[in-house]
Amino acid sequence: MAKIEYVDVPAVNETYADTVQGMIFDGQSVRLELCVTRMDEPKKGSAELTGRRQTACRVVLPLSAALDLSSKLGRMMSTLAK
């Protein structure tokens, strides 16, 4: 088995998303589309709020990484529930 060293790259941009818009498994990879909701300025005299949901990023993971993500998310959610 190969020995892989983790190297952090602080210069990588962080992407904020507030919605998982879609998730597709194509037989080899899991494709996630993450979105952010942007609200419009309120219109005078109107109580209706409007906005747009825009794609923030798309992430494609091989099945092994998707399973690892699922496992780690499961552990985090269990910890948060406590």
C-alpha cells in the first residue's frame, strides 16, 4: 500500500454553499451541485421576498471518496446530535 502524506494548501479558496441542489451517481462517480441563495433587495411596499439560487460549485468524487465523506458526515452528525 502506498504511503500518502497530507499537505495542506492554505491558498485554496473556500466555497460557501447553503443548499445541495443535486446529487447524481453515474456508476463510477458521485456528482454534487452545491448552491448559494442570494436574496434580492426588498421592494418598497412589498412583503414578498425574492431571490435566486446560484451554483456555487460542483464536486465530483470517486465512489471511495463519496463513501468516506458519508462515513465522516455520519460521525459528525452523531456528535452534533449529542
